[in-house]
Amino acid sequence: MPTRQTPLVTGQYYHIFNRGVARQPIFFRKRDYERLLLTFDYYRFAKPPLRLSKLLQLPNEQVDQLLLSLRTSAKLVTVCCYVFMPNHFHLILRQETDKGISVYISRTINSYTRYQNTRSKRVGPVFQGAFKAVRIETEEQLLHLSRYIHLNPVTSYVVDQDDLFTYPWSSLYAYAETDHQLVDSSTIMGSFKSFDSYETFLTDNVDYAKRLEEIKHLAIDHEDT
């Protein structure tokens, strides 16, 4: 197996990206988005009690108990930002333990691929090769990249600008709330007085994708794969 060119260092932030095979869709219905979101949430913990597919076969009360106990356990990663698009996803992750990001993404991709293959009675990969990872070097890059990710539904013409804040498959909702489980928005929101100021940071730069040269090396979805 080839060595990853970008080493994944514990305590560092990374932009993580992957897309569907041959740029094909990875979601086909609302339930698919919900399943990948649940999968990303579940496997961020270092020691999940069993495979997600097995967990979901248990009675609801038992599932709730296991998930509740998991919330206080050690994590592989902290999820700072995400967006799901029809044929790809973006994440900003902080690695919390050695090899945490690799284990997290591997478990998530494998679980979601099994789910799609079982549902669709197909075989083979859903995602195109290994995930891309770029280390985020400065706080300024972290803020700009969060904006790039949260604007992705608009700059990719999936939704109109007026619908950005109701797009359901983005962490943007978590930045407007104080009680959310999957996303830790504190690092990014620490640079803003309020969600309103972060909203202004986004909406005043909807054309930001046209000026990507400032963080070109971070926009890894534009690389050939």
C-alpha cells in the first residue's frame, strides 16, 4: 500500500474530501444522507461497541443506551465542519489520536459502502480511491475553508443563496445552535462575536469560490483523482 503523502498528525486540523466513483452520485434519496450522517457520527468514537449495521438491528431502547454511553468515550477525531453534496463530501477534522482520521474515514466509508451495496444489490466501491487530506496551516485558512465548505451548496448550484441556511446536509445548522452532538464549532466560532457575524462572513462572500487562489492548495475537490 502506498504511503500517504500528507502525514496525519494528532492535534492538527485537516480538510478531508472524497467523491463518488467516476464522480457518480453517492446519495440517491434522503435516507442515504441520513445514513451517512449517522455513520460519521457513530464512528468518530474510538471504540464503538459493534458495527453500526448490527447496532441498528437492536431494540430502540438499547440503541439509545449504547449511543448515550458512547458520547462520553474517547474520540478518534473532532468534527469541526462538514457538507454532503450529491457526489462528494467535505470535512474539517482535528485528529485526536494517532491514525485517528484514517481509522475514522475507513470505518465510515466501509460501513456506508456496505449499506449502499446491500440496499442496491450491487458490488464494488462507492467512493473513488483513497480520501484526500490537506493540513490546515493557519487560523485564517481554517476560517476561509469553513466558509468555502459551508458555501459549497450555493457555489456548486445545488441550492440558491436564499436556501443556504436551510440546506439540511451541512454543519451550518450547528453553528447557529448551542447544543449539538456531532459538530464542535467552538474553534471557528471563537473568531466571531455571534452567529450573525459568521453569517455575514459567509453571505458577503458568496462569490468566494471565484477567488480560490488564496487557498488553492486547500481546495482539493478541484484536484484530479
